[in-house]
Amino acid sequence: MEHLPVLQIVIPLLAAPVCVLLRHHATVRTFAVLVAWTCLGIALTLLAEVREGGTISYHLGNWAPPLGIEYRVDLLNAYVLVIVSAIGAVVMPFGFGTPEPGLRDGQHHLYYAAFLLCLTGLLGITITGDAFNVFVFLEVSSLAAYTLISLGQHRRALTAGFSYLIMGSIGGTFILVAIGMIYMMTGTLNMADIAERLPPVLGTRTIWMALAFLIIGVSIKLAVFPLHQWLPNAYSYAPPVVSAFLAATATKVSYYVLVRAIFTLFGAAFVFETMGMQRLLMPLALLAMFLGSIAAIYQEDLKRVLAYSSIAQIGYMTLGLSFANEDGLTGGLVHLFNHALMKGGLFLVVAGIVYKLGSSAIGDLRGIGRKMPVTMAAFVIGGLSLIGVPGTVGFISKWYLVLAALDSGSYVVAFMILASSLLAVVYVWRIVEVMYFQGDGESREGLSDPPLSMLIPTWVLIGGTIYFGFTTELTAGTASEIARMLLEGAK
Amino acid sequence: MTPPTAIGVAVLLPLLGAIGIQLTGKRPNLREAVTILTSLLTFGVVLTLVREVTSGSRPELELAEVLPGVALAFQVEPLGMLYALVAAGLWIPTALYAIGYCRGHDEQNQTRFFTCFALAIFAALGIAFSRNLFTLFLFYEVLTLSTYPLVTHYGNDEAKAAGRTYLGILLTTSVMFLLMAILWTWHLTGTLEFAPGGILNGKAEGPMVAVLLALYAFGTGKAALMPFHRWLPAAMVAPTPVSALLHAVAIVKAGVFTVLKVIVYVFGINFLDETDASVWLMYAASFTLLASSIIALTKDNLKARLAYSTISQLSYIVLGGALATSAGILGGGMHIAMHAMGKITLFFCAGAIFVASHKKNISDMDGIGRAMPFTMSAFFLGSMSIIGLPPMGGSWSKWYLALGAADGHHAIFIAVLMISSLLSIGYLMPVVGRAFLFPAKASEHDHGHAPASGPLSRIFPGLHEAPILCVAPLCLTALGCIALFFFAGDIYDLLLPITLEP
Amino acid sequence: MDLLGLWNYWAVIVLMMIGLYIVIARDNLVKKMMGLSIFQVSAIMLYVSMGKVEGGTAPILPADPSESDVLYSNPLPHVLMLTAIVVGVATTALGLAIVVRIYDAYGTVEEDEIGAVDRQES
């Protein structure tokens, strides 16, 4: 199957307009689910191929790079492809048989079209080896994401989507400018080629500006503090299923772009030693970890808690990156996977709660633990993973991050990582207490767990947080291999 | 069954029991039978491992390699064997007691209660048999989480607040200090496996050793070293069976077991002795020892007094470990068993008094010795063991602790031990004395509240004892205190090998 | 430093700053969209102007194929910008569509008034 790399994009891309044509609800839903599962299958195959045979290079239309567009799959993008498509495959069938949230009658085909376009864009960013292609797919996925977010029930979803559009477009344009500057100095858009042609011109101001624009642009998409303003509203007001999908994928792909840019294009030596980017990224990451967690403690809505928690978790990933040592990069990359599982699972839990209760305000959650035990158990386990209890994936991420801090000699940062996990205890346990304890006086008759079509995807992800907390071969094993590859291979 | 299988079965049985209890929740008698059966079977399987350990072998069982070099694995060694015997063994009388207490008190949510109990024992055995710091830490956290529903059992605001203190202190210390210490150990040595003689020799030196020890000692919040001791009195809002097994036996012993295990198998007794890194810990433990004994004197609530007594007794064990001498370690290890037996008796009595007469405060307990002679006699025997008087088991552990202090040329701690024994006489004996020697107070609590204890009140009219299921276990454990006096030699033989390592 | 010769970059900077200023400073959502468009145009200008080769002509093959000595400007940036323009159009269209829906829901497209309505509701 030599055309797999391009099929990874073409299948969801073509499936999107097909969705627009299919009007029947169940048909379009089944179709979308099948497409998502096919994408996962392709991603897994690609990962297996890369593990065995090394980097795959696919020339689009048989035009040879660097003039033609190349899809280049190495261990890093195969890993991210699997994460993105797996989340897509799990989220797409969520709530099969129940109405999609917030959609007016007769709009479901458009919803799935947007969903598949978003998936296409995300997969495209990951798989392409051409810098401008990254921009194009970035905009494709972002536009689809703005649409999906604006579909939320509350009218604030519209303003949230609009703010995200503004900020996201600014970010995208900054990335475009950065690509332009790199093109000016190297004459090529192919990433592998750029990596070869950059070293002689690394000392020019143009390249410094390119790095700056690129990091800022990606940071907006990644919601690195203080460019995170769009995230809390976007995740809170979007339909919960959309939040689950975006929280688990969009920021992960942006992180991938940052890693690719720093380690493959510019080289760790330039970014960290010459430009000293860790002096910018590390403090911002630490601020994100603490301020995000503290903000989460004071929120009154469950989705907002998870949104601010995401900002903190993105801080962890950025922190791992800024250490620029093997443990740090492994920690950041493994947290990519782990956070996708945790946040995806937790948002799906919220989706189930919203379906049953109609609200995700914490005050409305009193005592639902007894009537919805399966859902609540999922929340507790996801919460424990956020805290980083051993036996969950959260612990694995913390393990690598603290070791990275110790490796680079910063005991203070190590302590700070552990201290911020304790903040997670506060905001998670606050919700657990409300759900299990304050049950008197609330008539919860007739309340029960959401249907299986919702519970199964939720538990696939939550169960994953425990399973991959014990068998880390696929996640941490791959991540450390990638880290080693990035740190030595790319200068 | 082969020893490795026995390890797996021993740890798994309480977990399966927990599932069984959940499934039979609707039929109380069947559910209770599951608890009792599981506890008996678990203890039986744990017993089969004793012979292996005393003959010198160290059976192990590896379940999974979680991270490169970090495995979820079990290995049985003498200290863990002792802790496992204590936890699994005392689960049996506690199960009976809990059944009696819950029924006598008409408790709510009994299924959740017994399920979490079984899960806690599961975690305790996991800690006892852990082969490396990761496994120990994993089960340590499982223990904290599985006992939270027990502490907050009553579901009222007081329980919720206590639960917050409990979780807050235990999770904070375990994440900020213990996990930090574990990661630092990995960073220094590249391994987390316990090894005789320790793993830090040659990898750490100077003040770093003392700092690392501090992280371990304070990180083990369950050992209740001041200032991280507040969770223990807070947890007394739980029903008494919980206080008895968990806060006299399983949880707190997990804490001091961890401290001892780290001292013996991560630092190494000789390494610690050479570097003098634990001298500060001797003073910290002594401070906790004396301060909590003094606080115990001021408490009128019986359970609160026993709680502070527990904090004090735990520091005995930590002191024994800190002394870094063979006798100290042996004394500390022995005290795990002695204190467990003694304290559980005292807590059982406190609960029995509450069930029979609804009295919580010592000042109300004048003269109840006449109405509850079995209970108060058991209380007397348990107190003697805690104080350390022969012929109770506690005297042996005190003896070895004092010997350890002398060996290490730290004679001041012998004085500390002596003073604290006097203090413990001061806070325990009055309870017994007032119960038997003072006249009973006429109070409104007396009439009609003692559920007839069946056979006993038929034989002895005028007796207002707690139900037989409460009284029998506490008599058993009281006699156990005496029995341990004679079995101390066996415990000594069991533990001796850990002090002979390189 | 060839300040005047780099006038195209000055133009880019001016347009970018104007665009960003409008996005940040103006409350009217439609005006924000205009600002965003101006901002995106500045990036387009950057690419197009960088493609110009001094003395080069438009990158179209001459009518007489035998002419070999022609200097062309770089066609690649123009092509890239066709895509970018399309992206810009899509973004503007989507943004304005959301603005229309906001107007339906809130009755206004002024950001401060929208904020006031939200605060009143909560």
C-alpha cells in the first residue's frame, strides 16, 4: 500500500462533501464513523511501517521534492497521526443513536462534514513534509474548528467561536509570515530541505524573526500562556463532544508543529543555545501550570474547569520541551498521548452528564454520583490521572518531567511540577465531593447513566488512562525513541 | 501453591473479596460471610509464606514492566512478612467486630464500608510485599484513596471536612515529598529496587543524604511525624472499626513500615550509621513522641486520646529506625506487631463502650467497669502492652528500642523512652482506674441504651456489655497481647536477617 | 542600510500594524473582520513583493518560445498567495457568517454591548 500517506488525507477530505450530499441521519453518521475508523487503520499501519522500515517519503503526484510536495512520515508524525485518528475514531461514534447536541433538525450532514474536514486538516498538518502545506492544513482544520465551536447551545458559543477565529487567524498569519521569511533565506519549502539549508543563514536577522513569528504563531494555536485567552470560552461553550475532540487533538497537533519547527527545522542548538528560547518558554510554561490550575479551582462550570486544566496541562508539555533533554522531550511527547486520553475521556464524561442533566454547572451536579455510578467512576479515574496518581498515565508524564528537571539540575522546577499536581487535587476533588456527597434534598429520581453508545467511548479513553499507565511500551517507549532521534539526528 | 503464586493470591484475595462484597450487597448475611471467608483465606495464604521467609528465601513475583527499569513487582522479605501477618491477621477479628458494630449501631452504607475495608487490606498487602519503591508508592496511594470513603463514611459536614484534612495531608506529603524522594533516588542510582544494604551507598553523600531522608520521612504522612500528624485525629470521625483496623493497624503501620523499609533497603543501616544522616530524625521522632503523649493527656474524648497515643507510638518505630542500629530496627519492627495488637484492643474497647452506652468522653466513663468488665479488663491488658509492662508483648519492643539507643551511644533517647512510658501510664491508666474504682455516675445515657448482649447478660445480670460480636474480638486481641510476649522470640528470629545484611 | 529600497517591507509592517490595531481597538465585530483582512493582506504583500526579481518580468512564458534570455520574477510566491487569498476569503466569509448569527442572537455587533448582555444574564 504505497499510497497510504496520501490516502490518510484524501479519504476524510473526499468524505466531507459526500457527507453534505447524504441527507439521511443514520447513514451520514455511520459513514462518518467508518471514515474515522479507516483513518485510524491507516495511521496504525503507517506507524507499523515506520517502526520497521524507517521514514516513509511519499511524493505527491510523483513530483520529486524539493520542488514537489512531499509527505514525510517518521516516528514523530506517525505517533501523532495515531493519536489524532484514534481520538477521532472514538469520538465520532459517541452517542450514536442519540441526537447531536445543539443541532437544529436537518443540519447533521453539515456537522459531520465539518468534523471530517477538521480531522483532515489535523491529519494533514501532521503528515506533510512541506512547510506551506502545514499552513494550508492548519487553516483548513482551524476553519472547521471555528464552525464546530459556534454550534454550541448557548449564544456565547458564537462569540467564543468568533474570538477563536480572530486569534487563530492572527496565529496562522504569523506562521505564514515565518514560512515566508524562511523561504526568502533558503529558497525552499520542503522541511527536510530547509533543515539542510538553514545552518549557513542561521545568523541572519531574518531567520531570528522567522523563529520569533513561528513560535508566537504556534503558541497562539497551542494556547501557551499568555496567548491562551481563546481556549476557556471555546472549550466551555462548544458542544461537549466537539470540546472532547478539539481538546484532545488541536492543541496536540500545534505542539507537534512546535516540536518539528524547533528540532527538525531550526535545530535544538540554535533555538536553545543561541537564542535561549527556554528562558521564554520555561517561565511561561510554569506560569501556565500554576495559573491554569488555580483558575480551574475557582470555576463554577465543569467544562471551564477542564478548559483551564487543559491550559495547565499544555504548560506541562511546553515545560518538557523547554528542557531540551531526552527526559524532557519524552515527557512532553508522552503527555501528548496521555493528555489526549485524559481530557478526551473527561470531556466525554461531561458530554454524558450534559445529555442526562442538561447542564454542566457544578452546582447542578449534587449527588449524581449515586445515580450515575459508571459515569462518576470514569470522572474519578480521569481526575486521578490529572493528579498523577501512580497506575495512571498522568504519573508516567510526571515521572519524565520531574526527571528532566532533575537532569538539568533544577530542583526548584521539580518541586514546582509536583506542587502543581497538588493543585489538580483541589479542583478534581471539589467536583468529586459535590457529586458524591451533597445528595440530600435533591430528587434524582429517574436519573441514570447515559446510554451505552456514550459510555463505551468514554470508557475506552478512561480505561486507556489506566492501561497505558501500566504498559507504556507504545507510549513512553515510542516517545523516548522519538526524543532520542530528534535530539541527535537533527543537529 | 508455589511461593510466587502465593504472593499473587494473597494480594489478589482481598480485591476479589471486595468485588464479592459489592455483588452480595443486597444480602447482608451472605455479604458478611464473604468478608469473613476472604479474611480467613487471606491470612491462611499469607501464613504459607512464613516458612519460606524464615528459611532464608525471598520469593518474588513480577507482574509488569511499567517503565524501563521500573516494574510492578512483589518480593517477600522479613519486615514485609511481619506487616502482612499483622494486617491480614488482625483483619479477622476486625471483620467480626465491624459486623457487630455496624449491626449494633444500625449503620448506613454497609456494603460500601466492607468493600473499602477489603480494598484497604488489598493495598496494605501490596505495600507489604512490594519489591521496589514504585510498587510501594502505587499501593500507598491506593491505600489513601480506598480509605477515604471509610473516613467520610457518615457523609455529614464533619466527615467531609475530616476527609479533606485526611486527603489533603496524605496526598500533599506523598506527592511533594515522597514522590520527590523516589524520583531523586532514581536520578541518583538509576534503580528503585529494594536491596539489602541499601542502594544509596556511594551514590549520595553529605547533607544530601539527610535531605533525602527528610523527604522520605515527612513524605510518609501515614507515619504521622509532626507536623504532618493532623490527619490521624481528624480521621477519628470514622466509625470505630475503621479507626481500629486502619488507624491502629493498616494505615499507620503502612507508614512506619515504609519508613523502616526505606531505612533498611534504600539507605542501608550501616550507610545511615556512618553518615549520621538520621540523627536529626531521632530528635524529630522524639519530639513527636513526647509532644503527642502530652497532648493525649489533655484529651477527654477517648478516641482522640487513643489517636494521639498512636501518633506517639508510631514515633517509637521511627525512632527505632533512625537509631540505625540492629537493636533499634528490631525493636521498631517488633513494635509494629506489639502496638498493633495493643492499640486495636483499645480501639475495640472504645467502640464497644460507645455501642453499649453511647459514651465518648472519659469523664463520663466512671464506674463502667462494673457494667462492662470484659471490655475494661481487655482495655487494661491493652494499656499495659502500650505502656510496655511485662508480661505484655509491648515490653519486649520497648526493651529492644532502649537497647538500640544504648548501642548507638544515644543514651538520651533511653530517657525519652522512659519519660514517654510514664506519660502513657498517665493517659491510659486513669481510664481503667476510673472505670473500676470510681462509682458510676448517674446519667441520662444509661437507661435503655445498652442492647442486650444476649448470652453474657443472661449469665451475668447487671451487665451492659456490647454485642458478643464486639466483645469476643477485643478479648481475643487482649489475650493476643499476652501471647505476643511469648512469641516475641519468634518475631525476633524472623526479623534478625534484615540487620545482618551488608 | 538601504531604508528606502526596502519600502515594500515598510508597507507590510504598516499594513500589519493597522490591521492588528483595528482588530484590538475596534469594538464593532464587522470592523474587526476588516482589520483581520487588512492584517492578512500584509502577509500576502510580503510574499508577493519578495517574489519580485530586480529587472524581472511577469512569470509568463513569452509568445516566442525561442527567447531564452528573459529574467522572470519568482512565480512560486504568487502561487502560494493564491492559496492564502482563498484562505483569507474563507476566513472572512466564516467570520461574517458568525457575526450575522451573533446579531440574530444578541441584537448588536458591538463587542462591549455584547459583553454587557452576557454580564446581565449571568
